Amino acid sequence: MCRFCACELSKEQLSKQCAYKKDNLDHEVSWSKNSNFVDYHPSTMLQPKNTGLPVIINGKHLQSTDSRIFCPMYWSLIPPWYKGDLNDWNALTHNARVENLKESKIYSASLSEGKRCVVVMEGFFEYKKSGSQPAGVYYLQSLENHLLKAAGLFNTIKRENGETLYSCTVITTESESNVKQVHHRSPLLLHQDADVETWLDFQSVSSADAVSKIKANKQIDLQFHRTSKMGSKEPATAKKVLASKGLMSNWLKTGTNKGVKRKAEN
């Protein structure tokens, strides 16, 4: 799964580090200037419903000529059929199982409409209860300290004040690499730029083909270590790890620090 993630890079740094080639030229990924409900701010503690994620979408979704564009998004997908208050949306939709996308009443519309996105992060946090590795909070990142790019879905809702709410979910899959030592689910990572291009190209690549291709991607190992608490990248001593369990235990029970949540999709 992916409950919390970290990205301390500025918008300018992300634009440069997510540059891509097109027509043999390097292109930085610009940021959307559209009015949005949330914005991205660098943090080691990006969490569902509280922060905006740095998300890349195909520029055509914003009537842009750019192939890729950053659009900050609310982390918890709000489906098109939900008409209630945002604060009353209680389903856990920050993660979506790749196995259930087509059948899900929450995610199927975004999938069929080609609302595919890429969530960018430096790393993510998981809480491990037991197993081959000691229990505690773990921080996972690329072996080469590169940015991680996870496949996602998004939706848009027009709010009463005229702003457009862009909301997203991170797609997860069964862990097959060394990540399964920490958790049995992990974000579905896109390791090659060609994978990013395929996932974002909703006009040329059908939803069925896109899902099939990303599911076929071989997962690679990540580096990970225990930390003292969620939001801290620093390796922890055993004493600090024990002190961090209270916050995460409460989150696991409620889904947030504000109230009890309904059954999750993931």
C-alpha cells in the first residue's frame, strides 16, 4: 500500500527532474496554472486528504499542447457520482487495487475516460506489523535515489466556488520484489519513461491495454529502512521505533486523524 509519501523537491526541481524527450528534444514538465482546490508543497509527510500531491497528466486533459503537465491533486479520489460535501466522503480511496479497477464503481469511470496519471514521490512510508523484518515504520525509496513514479487515476469535480477539484488515487499491486518483506502491497511503479508515456497516452493506448502493460511490468527492488516515525526519513533506534507506533496504530483504526472511515477499496 501507500499511506504516506515524501517529496521535498520544489516545483522547479520536479520540472527539471521529470524532463522527458520528444522529437529528440528535452522538455521540462511545466505546472498547470488552472485554479485548483489544492496545491503542492514540498514535505516529508504527504498524506491522504490533507495535502496536494505532485501529479503528472497528459496535457490534453487541460487543453495544453504539452505532452505532460504537473497538476497538484487532492489525494483520495472522489468519483463523479458523489455530490455530497468533500468532508463527508469517508471511503478510503487513496489507493486502488489494480486487480479491481475495471469492476470498481469508484474507479471504473476514471479508467474508461482515460483519466490516467503519474504520482511523483521521492519515497513512501509503510507500517510493518511482523514477519522477516522487525515491526515498525519503514521508508522505501529507489536504490539509486531516483524519483519514484506510480501509476494512478484521477477525477475532476467542479466546486460551487468555481474551482475544479482534481483528486487522485495511487494504484497498488501485489508486492513481488524485496518490498514484500515490508508489505504485501506496493505502489505500481513505472520504472521506464516508455512506461510513463504508455500510461499517460489515453488517446492511443486503450485502458485495457494500458492496464495490461503496467501489470506486466517487472517490479524492481527498493531500498528501505526503519524510521522513528511517519514523515521521518532518518534511520531509527529501536527505542524511537516503539514510540512511533501510537500514531500509526490510530491511523490504521480510523483511516485519518479526524474520524472513523468505511471499508477501503484497497
